[in-house]
Amino acid sequence: MLRVGDLERSVNFYTEVLGMKLLRRQDYPEGRFTLAFVGFEDESAGACIELTHNWDTAHYELGNGYGHIALEVADVFEACDKIRSKGGTITREPGPMKHGTTILAFVKDPDGYAIELLGAKPR
């Protein structure tokens, strides 16, 4: 779960920039928050990310406990080109992992959360 300051901006990033789908969304007026779930496939078939928007909070400090979300992509270079063309921020250009051969890159979401893009391993 990620707490986000602007739900529409975050949903747009995860769906339009990263290519996920909005799987479900629910407002909780009495609690003054909204939950939105995004993922690449239905929750019964794969993982999803819960985006929580507390209506009275526009910004969060990321803290030092958060690392990153890792997403496997078919081609890291192509994924970065697409993300960049849609206004996304690449914080580490594609290239081999330090001390390894896996190709990876990092992207930042609108709230500053790091997302690692990992090249798909041969299966």
C-alpha cells in the first residue's frame, strides 16, 4: 500500500504511464479516504498495488524504511522510452545491475516512490 497525495494523478501515472489497469476503487466518506487498486492483471491472477488517498492529506514524507517496488518488464530500454514519452521521470537509466548482469532502471512516481524496472529473465 502506498499513501498518495493526489489520487487522480497517481492513478493516471500507474495506468497511463506504467500501463497498469485500475482494478477497483472505493470511497470511504465516513473515514475520509479512498482506496484504489492498480495492477497489470486481475487480482486473482497477479499482484496489485493499493493506493490510499486520505482526503485531508496532500503530501507524505517517504521516510527511510521504503525501498522500492520492483516490476518485471520485457524490455527495460523500451519501457523507459515509453515512460519518458508519457512524462514519467527516469531516475536511473537502463543498464546492468551493479555486480551483476540483470538490466534494470528506476522510475519515480508522482509522490516520489521509487519503482525498479527489471529485465525479464529467460524462462
